[in-house]
Amino acid sequence: MQRAKSTLPRVYVTRKIPPEGLKILSQSGEVQYELWDSDNPVPRQELLKRVRGVDGLVCVLTEKIDAEVLDAAGPNLKVLSTMSVGFDHLSLDELKKRGIRVGYTPDVLTDAVAELTVALLLTTSRRLVEATHEAKTGGWGTWRTLWLCGYELANSTVGILGLGRIGIAIAERLMPFKVKKFIYTDVAPRPELASQIQAEYVSMEELAKQKLFSQMKNTAIFINTSRGGVVNQEDLYEALSTGQIAAAGLDVTTPEPLPTNHPLFTLKNCVILPHIASASYTTRNAMSALAANNLLAGLRGEPMPKELKL
Ligand code: DGY
């Protein structure tokens, strides 16, 4: 906890964010902040107590910022800065109603997330987790002609659900693997973005009408690095266990953490990561720094480097 002049705006930081952001807050001399100095989430009751009367709040994606937290904070709260690009943990209506400005951290994590998505795609398509397990546990008898065969990215079709910065970055990384075709779906066609990767639009309506997994080829691989809520996990389990699709790679699940006895963990063709897509030192520090700069700009009444339009 940093102590500073009592006239400075008070800020609560709900987690030990990476050092770049804390350095910016400390060196600014513009705020006095209190930190939940832990790698684990702040308990809800503690959060409700600590936010009382603050002018600014820095949070991460595990904190649900809803009417209860905002009421507990009270009318001084002017700025919320989340160290995440996702904002499904924020009640945007409640924030808007109270005139609280919101900062978030797009762009700085695009490379890290795209990289991890490609890694997850290669891991599942070439069955790397199964293969290392076999090598380590004695399953590697001799070289066999079709043992542990997977699917190549060369000549494949890659579909992107939600074409944004990250989708484009993934496609750019996949191009050298000789992918044959990119298709995408979104709330509306995004021709300017799509032209960067020569992707063809498939309407969301068309997609929603169909049961996605049952329409996929049995060689299809499903990757999710967005949010667990975009997929029905029971349907996914069914599709993977019956061979309706070949494999899945998930960096996000519902809930998080996914209980270790969850059926998806029993499947060899499902690789589950603990929400690490943005987890590189460079990116997490950049997110931390951006979150700090958003907060400071917001408290000064200036445009934030990355402000969410409410
Ligand atoms: C985000 O920022 O929303 C990611 O899910 C974690 O970096």
C-alpha cells in the first residue's frame, strides 16, 4: 500500500497487477492507492469494504463489478479500469447509469492471444498432448503407420467466429501454414477487415439456425480462446465423444477453473488450458501499464488511451 497526501484521489486495486502498472501508479504522484496484494482474488466482502468512497477502481476479470460493488463504492467513483480486453464481468448498464467511465486493454494482447490460439490449434490437430503422454508412459512401442495421425493445416478451411483484431492476427499467422480458405461470421460482414485475409462471410443467422457441431465435418477442430460462455459444453462433449468432430482446444471454460472431474477432462481429443492466452510477461505488463494509464487519464478527466464506449 502506498501512502500519499490525503487530498489525492483514492484508488483500490483488486489484485497484485504486474509491476509496470504499479510503477506507473506509484510514480504518477496523482493517486493514493490501496492494493489487494495477492495473486488470488479479493474476497467479495473485502472488496465491498475496500471500495467504500474510492474515486477509482482497477480490477481484473475475476471481479464481478455490479450494482452491489458500485453502491458500496458510492458516488465518488468516477473511473473503472479493468486489466482485460473482455468485459463480461462488468455490469455496463450500471456503470453507464452512474456515469462511471470504463477503461480496458485491447490491442496489447492481440499477438499473445493469436500465438496461443495457433499453438492450441497445432496441439490439437497434431495430437501433441496425447503423443507426449504416450512417449512418457510406455505407449511408444514402435513406429506405426497410422499411429497418432492428425490433420494438417495445409489445404484446410479455417472458420473464425467473430472477426476482430485477434481473428485477423490468427489468420495472418495461419497463412504460412498454407490454409486453403478462411471463412468468418459476425453480427454483420466486415469487408474491410476480411479483405486483409481474403475471408468469406457466412451469416450468423445461417450459422445459428444450424446446430454447429452436428454440421461440422468429423475432421473439424474447434478452438476457443474467447469466453467459455460461447459454447455449450454438453454439446461439445457429445460431439467430441461420438467423433462428430475430431478435437477441441479450449483456453476458456464455464466455470473457471473447470472442476477436475468435468467430463471434458476425460477426453483424449480435448486439450484444456487454464485461461493463459494473454499470459506472456510482455503482454501482462503491457496490460497492467495500459490499465494504470487508463485510470490516471480517466481521473484527470482526459480521454483514456483505451476507453470502452458505454
Ligand atoms: C482478457 O483480457 O479478457 C483475457 O481473457 C485475459 O487476458
